[in-house]
Amino acid sequence: MPPVPPEMVRRPRLVERLLEGLSRKLTLISPPAGFGKTALLSEFFSSGETPVGWISLDADDNDPGRFWACVVYALQKLYPGAGRGSHGDD
């Protein structure tokens, strides 16, 4: 997870909205590039109170095998052993 930028403008109202979203099935954050989505999520999760698996995607992640390997790796950071047996290696 990227660190919280020191010069970041805090957004307590948006952090509160994210807290409300924890009780929902899905929270969508969809502003255009450059509007601070990554910084907001870094601020929100920096307390360490909520477990988070973070992956950053690029063009190479269009390959499904690579994408899911990244997802499994992020989950394993939270839940050791996650994904075990997914390749027949119980």
C-alpha cells in the first residue's frame, strides 16, 4: 500500500463515508485520475485497524493468470495459506 503523502489534504468526510461502507457488500470509488483515490485509501487504511490486501495493476495484468496470482498473493498476506491447493498442490 502506498504511504500517505505528508502534504496530503485530509478528507475526514470521505473517510467517514468509507467507514460507513465497511458494513456494505461493495463500495465503489470512481473519480477520474488525479482526484486522490489512492491517497484517500492510503489514509483510510494507514491506521491498521482494517485488514487490507493491496494490489496495483498495470497493462501486464490483463493476463488472467498474472492477475489472479497477484490477488492470491495479497490474500496470503492477510490469511497465510490462502490459495493453497489452487494448483492441485494440497
